[in-house]
Amino acid sequence: MTERILDGKIALVTGGSGGIGQAIATHLAEAGAEILVHYAKNEAAAQKTALKITNSGGRARAVQADLRDKAAIGGLAAQIDKLDILVNNAGIADGSDLASTTEAAYDNVFDTNVKATFFLTQALLAKINDGGAIVNISSTVSIAAYPDLIVYSMSKTAINGFTRSLAAGLGSRKITVNAVLPGATDTDFIASVKDYPSAMEGIISATALSRLGTPDDIARVVTFLASPAGAWITGQLIQANGGMHL
């Protein structure tokens, strides 16, 4: 049984309707937090996540916003009175190299991964209680070379810089800010790769623990950082990747 170390806390998890976001929402709820499950388009999936939490005795509700739209961010922020934990998880990837990346694809990745994270955090900053926690979901591709994910890599590198600067800026309020950098994780993001055994073999062989990560692997790290146990950790880029590229 999970220790309820987050009783009385309120958490917003962006992109909480599936994959890593859903796992984070579930783990934070198991630790006692009330969860705002954010979604952009898939209301049914977000409601399913919220229902899973409430059916297990937790508290959760789904909230919608297209975080690429600053006005929509303002609308979401207006629905929140106070917050203890913000998990900036929502993001997209684009599998293109430099030569094939279009301007539209570039803008969509940066609007979703960087602009949305920046302005949502800005809009909620006054509502996050002192002593709270912000966890940004980055990626191992931000610290390793992936030419076919060049724009995604750039966007997550921006998140790393945002994390460290924000941690320094919020230290006086005792708000911790950290980034979690997943490696290859068993979600829809890499579902197509599973059709290519040689590609999967390459991923596994590059990982010290010789397996894909799971959403639960990432969620446990986020829950730790959001809990009192992680209160002395801030400004860190934490690789949760099973020892990828050691």
C-alpha cells in the first residue's frame, strides 16, 4: 500500500490522459494528492483516468485546455484556486531530421513543449503554495545526439534550461523545480518502433538495465520529487532511463 505522503496536496498533471501522464496522475493520487487531470483533446481518456482514481478512493477531475493558446491557459488557470504540485508533462515529438523538418512542425513542437510549459507555469505561479513542487518532463534526447529527433531534442533542451533558471528564481519560496529525463519508455511514442526488431535491439543494448522503461518507472521518480522526501532537491536534471548511453 502506497504511503499517503501527499495528503491534502493538489496537483495538476498536464497531458494526464494517457501514457506517462496517466501513470503520474495515478501515483500522485495513491500518495494522497487531489489530481487535476489535464487533457487537450481526448476527454474520454482523461475522464477514464479521473474515474480510475476516484474508484480507488482518490480525488480527481478532468480539466481541458489547448496549452498552445495563451488565452486557453488563462482559462485553465482561472479554474484553479491553489496548487501544490505542477507536473508539466504534456508534449509531442516530431521524427524529422534537419533537412525534412517543416516550419509548421517546428512551431507545433515548440508551441506544445516550450511555450505551453513556460506560460502555464507563469499563469499558475502565484497560485502555487510556498513549499510546493514543479516537475518538468524532459527527455534523454536533450543530452544525447538524436539527429532524427532534432526539433524534439531542442525543445527538451529548452525545458532543461527553464528548469534550472526557475529553480534559482523560486528558491526563496521553497518551491523545488526539477526535470525528469525519461529514456525509451513503453508508451505509444515508440509503439511503431516495436515493429522493427533491430531497432528495438539497439535501444535495449544501449540501456544498462536491458529493458524499456515503463510509465510507472517515471511516475515513481516524479512522486518522490513532489513529496517531502524530495524537498532538498532542486534545479536537477534527473535521468530516469535505466542507464541509457552509459
